[in-house]
Amino acid sequence: MYKKRKISVAVVYNHPGEDIYEKIREVDADSLGFEPEYDINVATVTEEYEAIAKALQKQGYKVTLLNIKDDIQVLIDLIRNDPHDVIFNLIEFYRDDPNLEYLIAGLFALYGVRYTGARPFTLALCQRKGMTKQLLLANNVPTPRYKLLTEPKLPGRHGLHYPMIVKPSREDASSGVEKGSVVYNFDHLNERIKKTFEEYNSPVLVEEFIEGRELHVSVLGNDPPEVLPIIEFDFSELPSDYPSIISYDAKWNPLEESFHRVHSICPANLSKRIEKKVKSAVLKAYKITGCTDYARLDLRLTNDNKVFVLEVNPNPDLTEGVSFMESAEQYGLSFGETLEKIVGFALRRHYVVKTKSGKTDTQI
Ligand SMILES: Nc1ncnc2c1ncn2[C@@H]1O[C@H](COP(=O)(O)OP(=O)(O)O)[C@@H](O)[C@H]1O
Ligand SMILES: [Mg+2]
């Protein structure tokens, strides 16, 4: 009997080093010096990618999970010798550099393979926070007032008001965002600018710090993209000397108190009018930055309900139950169903090319 061929998906990621979350398993939670709210034994990096591969398998795909471990040849071999219907692109950096992320998508485009998520241009653009902010402002999407510094000195008349936040302009995932990133005076500001230049050796963004609520808004799909239920962060349990931000520690480090004191609420409690305003800014930003398939936008909402887009994250983290996936679940999609939708978007994508004979061919 004829059996339908399974669609094949290669889930690719890049994790060359040791897994810090494996080490955390050896830590005794009682030795932390504070009361942890969450289990400190979070999933290891490998387990997270395995969960994605397993969930896709459950949805009926033939799945290969591949860690390229900083070796591009491994990816080229996969494309040439073991082609799959879709590559699920979870590679976020190469040789520890997130600025090379877009070239990986470029490789898929050049080989003409279908892949999930954002195109190379969008990945490159959103990696540059200053450039993205300019584009947002040009399209009337509000983003905090800022200066992009190419040397460790703020121009005399910068016109920005305290407090401000200093962050590296070409990083993501809260890299370089710490308790001390929010500054309240000139000395601290200069000190922080110097430190950020030294650590990241790339332009530094100085932004007005927007007090108020933080919203993370996930978007799924293409025609048309849909805004998923909005997440708000509750900072009320952070120690009083800690600014209301999602620092690197609060996001990733279960050994730090801030990790246990920031909580997500989904759906956020917003009036219909404000929700509409947020969604409209988000969809506009998603479209003008050229996002495809899925993305997450980080926003702040002031006490008088002014909306500011902080950044656009194409190909955001897909860990089960958190962030993008928390919103998808609230929307009514399981982890597996959401992943299946993303594969579906990539499968439907095709490029139309003109051949020498003038005929139009449809090519993946
Ligand atoms: N202008 C700002 N006003 C208030 N908080 C900010 C501002 N910029 C960044 N933050 C805080 O820092 C976190 C990380 O900054 P973000 O711009 O999202 O960069 P990334 O997540 O790529 O590191 C945000 O989630 C937010 O909590
Ligand atoms: Mg962010």
C-alpha cells in the first residue's frame, strides 16, 4: 500500500561549548542565600533543543537534530548530502558572534533550501538596534529617545533626560544589561559608557529609561501575521535597589535572586484601547523590519499609557512554556502545534525564478 512520505525537518543549532546549566545541577539550592521561587535546575541547552525535535516528531515529521558546533562545513554537508524539506533554523550566533547570525540564513537562501524564521536582511537589521530604531521612528513607531555612540563619549548637548540606560547596540538576549546599566547621573553614565565599550567593542546605545510596565508581544505568521496574547512582567518583588528591568541575570541565571523575582503574567491586564494601540505599533514594526514566521517585540508602557518599542527580536527563543511559547499556549496552541505552524510557513514559501528559456520556474 502507498504510504505518504513524511516531511523531513532538520532542526539545526549551534552550541560549541560546555553547558552551564549542567553545572548548575551540582549547586545546592539551600546555599544561595535567598529563597528561590523557581527550580534552579532549568533545562540544559541540549535538552531544550531535544524538546523541540521531539515535539516536531510527535507532530508527524521525520526529524534530524543537528548541533553544528561552530563548524559551517557540518551545515553544508547536511544541505548537500542529506537534504531535508525544511531547515528549522535555531542558530543564533557563529563563533560566539551574534552579528554572524544573518549569514547562516544567507547560506540557506543561496543553496535554495526552505528554512524557518527571518530572512538574512531582517536578522542583520534587528541585530543593529540603532538602525532599527531609526527605521521605527521614520515610520512613526515610538521608541525611546537615544544616542548611538561610536566612541566612548556622549556629545555635550545630548538632550536626553535621566534616568538613562546604557546597552551594547549589537547584542541581544539581555547581554550587557545589568543592574548598573540604568544610570541616574553624569559620572555613572560616563563610567557605564566606558565599560560597555571595553566589553563589547561596538557602538553603544544610550537611551532614555522608560519607567512603567514592560510588555513582550509575540507575533506569529505572515499573511496576515497575528499578535498572540501579550505578556507583562511583574517587577514588584525585585529588591528595592534593583531597577525594573529584565537584566541578563533575571532572564538566564537561576543562581541570582533577580531570576526568581521577575514574574510573567499572560495575558497582560490591558484595556481594549491600550491593547489595540500596542498591537498596532507591534504589527507595524513587524512588517517594516520584514519579519517572517515568528518574532517577539519588547515594549514599555508608561504610566500615562505611551507605548515605546524597545526592540524587535526575529527568531526569538522557543523554549517550551516561556516567552513566545507562553503566549502561543495562552492563544490555544500547544508547543508542538506552534512549531508545526512555523514549519508550515517555511514549507509554503517558494521563490519564483526566471529560466534562460524565459519560462518561470517555481523553486523552493
Ligand atoms: N529604554 C529602556 N527603558 C526601560 N527599560 C529598558 C530600556 N531599554 C532596555 N530596557 C530593559 O532592558 C531589557 C533588555 O533590553 P532590550 O533592549 O530588550 O535588549 P536585549 O533584550 O536585546 O538585550 C529590556 O527587556 C528592559 O527590561
Ligand atoms: Mg529584549
